[in-house]
Amino acid sequence: MFEAKLTDGTIFKKIIEAIKDLVTDVNIDATPTGLSLQAMDSSHVALVNLHLGMEGFERYRCDRNLTLGISITNLAKVMKLVNQNDSITLKCEDEPTYLTIVCQNQKHDRTTQFNVNLITLDSEHLGIPETEYTSEITMNSGEFSKLCKELYALSETVEFEISTTFVKFAVEGEIGSGSIKIQTSADEAETSRPEDTVKLSFALRYLNLFNKAYSLSNQVKLSMAAETPLVVEYEVESLGTLKYYLAPKITD
Amino acid sequence: NWTQRDLDQYFIQV
């Protein structure tokens, strides 16, 4: 059997909220070491990669590997039943046809249970090659979310330039062009060598969808390398990571 | 003209 309990059920609710506009039907892989999910959006331009380690759960048991095909759209509807401060338990049998979700409030006087029907999906698993990222930067997730929203009003596309010490977001649209440069480190030792920077352009529409995850973490990590998808990574405290990959725009 | 290559071309089908 499989059973996983999170004391703070709203974390799981936020994760589902943060991916529901990108992916619809997904396979959640439950293994003895944790839960993971990898799915692409319908246009194959963005990929969601979630890993939650067993040690972050209050209780975790998974006797054998299970693939749980689930509609994220429907799961998001069920998540509306999760209230602030509720715990959440996910459980199923070994050959499951449904996933049971149990939410309980802190006083233990209110319990909600729902069985979500499982679906069979072709798994289209993509192997993400080991990548040496040229540029990595961690910044405030709220700030990143806000600036992506504002830049989207000015342009559909943003050009990223990131290094070890700064990140620059440049846009060019019908009304003009501009950029936001954020200095993130004043470490002299770091700047003594020439900085490697990479410039890549991305669709702001997708970045805004990724930013629905900003409430999961105060920080967001951006990783870039030439001709490689951007990685936007949110650490889910003590539980795991939620990563989004986005294909760069290219001049045809 | 901007286009986006599918992720399938960067990642490996397994």
C-alpha cells in the first residue's frame, strides 16, 4: 500500500495550484523514497518536474513502486476542500483504481475524504541530460514574479542575461525597449575572473505560469546555459523541489 | 520572427 501524510496540507494544495495551468493529466510516481512527477505542457515547450522526498512527510509508506495517473484539473478541484492548517493524507492500495485524499483540521474534529479516480496514461518520460549551467542565480521569488508580470504588459518576450553577480531582464515591444538589472552579489573575489554570461529569450506567458509557485518559497533559482532550456526552481521547504523547464526562443 | 523548439529536441526520449 501507499500512504503519505503532510502536516501542512496547504503545501500540496499550492503545488497543484502551481502546475494546474500547465499540465492536465499526469503520472505521479510513488516509490519507497518519495513522490515525483514529470510532465510537459501540451505544446511541449515547458516541462514540470516535481520531487518530494519521503523524509519531508510526517508519515510515508510505499511498499512498491506505483504509477498514479491523475487529472490535475480534477485534483485541483478536490484541493479546494483543503483548508488552512489542515493535514493531508494521500493513500491507495497496491493495484489502485482511485487515490484517497483525507484532510483533517488541527483540532481533529473535522475530516474530509475524497476518492479521486485514477486514469491510465501513456507515459512520455523525457530524460533531462546532465547540464553544466553557465549562469545560476537565486533571487526573491516575489520580486521575480512581479517583474515578469509587469514586463508581460510591455512585451511577450523577455531576454535573460544572468551571471554570478547580476541578472538582467530586457524587453522590446511596440511601445519601446528597456531592461531591469538586478545586482545580486558584491563579492569581489567572485568578480576577479571574467564573468560568463549567457543571453536567452523566453516567452513571458510561461514564466507567469511558473510564478504561480512563488508562494512555495521565498527564493527562486534560475539556471541557464547556451541553447539549453531555462530552469526555474523553487525549493519546497524540507520536502523537495519544483522545477520548471522552458525552451528558449530562437530566431528562425 | 521568434519560434520555440520543442523540449523533445533538447531532452532525450526514454
